[in-house]
Amino acid sequence: MAKLHGFLPTTRDEMNAAGISQLDFILITGDAYVDHPSFGTAIISRVIEAEGFTVGIISQPDWRNDHDYTRLGRPKYGFMINSGNIDSMVAHYSVSLSRRNYDAYTAGGQPGHRPDRALTVYAKAIRRIYGPDMPVVIGGLEASLRRFAHYDYWADAVHPSILVDTGADLLSFGMGELQTIEIVHRLAAGEDIHQMRDIRGTCYLCPPEETPWGAVQCPDFEVVARDKKNYAKATRLQMDNQDEVTGRTLIQRHGDKMLVQNPPMRMLTTEELDRVYDLPYMRTWHPSYNDLGGVPGLQEVEFSIAHNRGCFGACNFCSIAFHQGRKIAVRSEESILKEAKLLTTLPGFKGYIHDVGGPTANFRRPSCHKQLTQGLCKGGKKCLAPTPCPALEVDHTEYMEILRKLRALPGVKKVFIRSGIRYDYILAGKDDGFLDELVANHVSGQLKVAPEHCSADVLDCMGKPHIEVYREFAKRFYASTKAIGKKQYLVPYLMSSHPGSTIKDAVELSLFLKEHHMHPEQVQDFYPTPGTVSTCMFYTGLNPYTMEPVFVPRTKEEKAMQRAMLQYFLPQNHRLVVKGLRMAGRTDLIGTGPGCLVPPLPEEHRDGKGGKKPVQKKSSAPRGAAARPAPKAPSRRTGQPKGKGRVNGNRKG
């Protein structure tokens, strides 16, 4: 194969220019084509190319026109399909189910360039156009998180595995490089894709009589669709078998087919991860988007460096543990420095590396030695929450050394850390050496951290440490900041309406914010997306690890009240906050005293006996005429802010 230079072909003209008459593989994606290692399509396409195959990209095909799927012709070996960097339904809808008017992964931020449930739409079209003999492999976040029967928030129903809906031959879950390499070589060798049933990190459908022996069976799709207790049991089985060391084959009946999930693919070694990031990415969007202003989603990551994968923090509302896994994979110091030097040569680089991180920036090693040979603990046990495990091994030495070398590079003015610092992991260390260095060199005025809530009950449902840990971190952060004469601030991520959060918990959070003089500009309502423990709690009202009931805020009004509590200081939230305080039995917080959250409603005042009565407003109607009723206040709709540092609509831990 002739070496391809520049972007991979997206049109027949580009194929001809590269001397390609027929492509080996075609990738279809719901995102605009950005050839940067922060985009899954770029990584998988370059990995396939590095194995000696030709690859073409069909980005955001017009799903209403079958001809758009054929723009690159028929591939020799098969199609690889994903819906983009995030779930297409999260890309389209806020948590209030209102349609978004902005898409960061489309040129110009324009919405409407991919269909709802894009992965299903694309895969069905390919099957319809090219027939049953064309190998179709689906992957990416939308496939990975929907691989089992799952609760679909947008339909408010349990859906079957996305393999059933798409008609694809294989589903690649997780990050996908190693299983993709195995799949493409076996297809090129002439193997029937329907016989590829032994590849780790993949799922397939088969007749029940062909189910592999020794597999762990989840309750059937038909059962979990009607029985919430069985849904919760299935969730626990799935979560407990995502470790590469201890994970077993899982099966789940879907009608006359059996869904089979092979054990997870092993995490990439440091050498393998270095190779992935050393591939010849163009590191920008395809030039066809220049006239539209490019692709906004690149801006946050263009001058950032990913040094790790995986997260053993495993917050219950986050999809990373189910997708990337809890084991940590890291790049070498040499690979990271090489990329940093490359960044300094790129157009637009102004001396600032915006991030050196990953799912959790300061994870650079396994949580403990046992993880490597015995796997991670099951049953919902956390490495960090509610308190650090006694076996936890904390060491920031290597990470600090990498940061020192990065900021010493010629052309680098500043190196920031923005992606999910785990402050509880920092506090678990032997001293404040890393914290002091972080404060002195890597904070851009504000450091974003994620306490999420202050109620112990809610934090337990989230799988987060209790608020005392955040209080201690804030104390040390501000002491370190003061010691070097800087003015820097913590910006806490907060979440409303998470399972377990009552209106009383929301009031408790309001008081915490008032105590710390915090006025958050953005808060996030919990978004029930596939593949998280918290979504299981939301749907079933049960903790899948204990089977104990969990309170779930469900009505629009209660969610709006909990959200308003986090921004109790906004005039437009006044009525909701007053109503919420009354529901919580905290009318003592309604008033003008220093301990109150909000004043009484304007139409109320105290009578002589201490009670409340409505103020009689003087009518402006002519004498003898009926006074016109006051117009009703317009309804307000809550939406999800476009926050940073989120995976699949939910925040990184």
C-alpha cells in the first residue's frame, strides 16, 4: 500500500489523488472529521492505516439519502461505524429533553447534521444498501454503553442491546484499538465475521444453543424490561465483570438470540499507547470545514495532552468505568514530551498547554499492586470513597516530574491542569508537595474540582467522598495560594437531583454554598445516560449493590426546585426556593435575617399576630368596573449547561 499523506480520503477525488481504487475499510461517524487523537474516529482510522490497510471516512452522512453512504464505493473488507465522541441523544437533548441548538462536534456548531440514535440509523442503512454479507462493526461510546439491555431516558423505557437494533455483526466496547487490529487482520485473511466469537472486548448475538459454556447469565431482556429488581441485579453483574483480570463472559437472552459479551480487552501497555499517540494525525479538522469556521469541539483539546486512560475513582454517575475501565494506562514521559514539542510548532500555539490529563489528571499508577494480578474489587467497593482504601498507593512523583519537564521546554510559557483533579487522592498522599506545586505552577486562576454535593447520603449514592474531604482540601488550597501571594479560587462542580437527593438535601447544599460564599454560575441536573450505576438507581429506585430503596426526584417541579436551591440567590428562582423551603419544613430560612436564604415573597407581609396575609393591591380599573386579574408569570424551563469536563453528558469524577 502506498503511504497516505495528509487526511484520510473522504471523497472519490481524494481517493483518486491517493491512488486508491477501492478502500479496504470505511469508517462512518456522526461527528465532523477531525484528525486529532482526542477524537475516536481519528484514532481507530489511523490504527487501521498503521496496520497496512487503506481507510476512508464518511462523516455525518445525509441519512435521508442512501446515496451518501456510497460516496466512497464498496469497501473490500467492511464498515466500522460510530455515532461520534458522545451519545447522539446527549448531543441532541438537554436533561430537560429540550432540543439543543448547538453541536460542538459539527462544523460551525450547527445542530441537525446527525440523526437521533445515529449509530442505529447508520448501521441499518449500511445493512439495507450492502446486504447481509457486508461485515459491519459498531463501536464508540454509544455502542459501548448500550451493549446490554439498558434504560433509555429519552424514551423512558428499557431498550434491548444496540446490537439487536442495529443488525451489526460485532460490537467493540471500550477504547477499541486492540480488538480492531485483530478484527481487520482476520477479515483480510478471509475469515467469516460471524465466526469471530473469541475476541476480547467484543459482543455478538448467537442462537441460544451456541452460547459459550461457563458464562454468567444476566436476567433476560424481557425480564429486566418489566422487573426493576432484575434490572438492578443485571446492572451489578455487568459492573462486576468489566475488569480485564476477573471479568467473565456475560450473556443475556434477547428473544430467540443470546447476547454474548466476551471479557474486556486488556488495557494498552505504555509502549502500545505511545504508538497510538505517535501516529501521523493532522491535528485539525478537515479543510472542507474552513469556510464554516471549523469544528468547535477541537478548541478545548487542540493544545492539550492526554497522558492516561481509565479511572479507578469510578463515580456512580460517570460512564468511564464501564467504557474505559478502572485500570490506569499511561504514556511514557518521552512520548508526552515529544507531543509537547510538536504542539509548540503548530499554528496558533501561544505558549500555553491547556491540559495534561485524561479522565482523572493525577492518576499515573494502579490504585494498588493487587489490581495487577487479582483485579479490582467488586460489589461496588471504591478505591477512594467514602474513605480511601487502606491498600491505596498514592504517588505523584512521576507526574510532577513530567510537568516540570514540560514547563521547562522552549516555547512553553505555562502548563495547566484542567481535567478532573481528584482532590481526595491528593489529600491521601504523605505531604502537600504536589498540591503546592499544582497551586504554584498549574492553576489558571481557577481550579475546577468536583465535590458534587455536601449531603453524606447523596455522596454515598454518587460514590464520592464526604464533604469534609473537600473542606480540608479547600483549607489547604487557599493556605498554599496565600503562601505564594496569589489570588486563586476553587470552582466546584455541583449536581442537583441525583438519586438519593431529597429536597432537604438540596436545602443543605444551599446552606453549604451560603456558608462558603459560593454563587455557582452553572449547575448540572443529573442526566440518566446508559451504562452508569446512577442511571440504574434512577430507573429502578434501588441501589444495585445493596438492593435498598433510593429516593429519586422525578417530577419536573421537584427537579426545578432542587436546581433552584443551588442558585437560591437568583431573583428568577425566588418562588421555587420559597416553595422548596416550605416542603422541607425550613420556613426559618425565609426572611431577611442573616441566617436566611431568601426573603418572603413580595405579595406577603406579616400581620399583627405574626401570620402572613396577602397585600391588597390597589386596582387601577375605573370605579365600578371589575379589576382585571394579573397575568400569570411565564413558565420557566430548566436546561443543562454546556459544561466542560463531562463524559457522555455526565461529569468526570
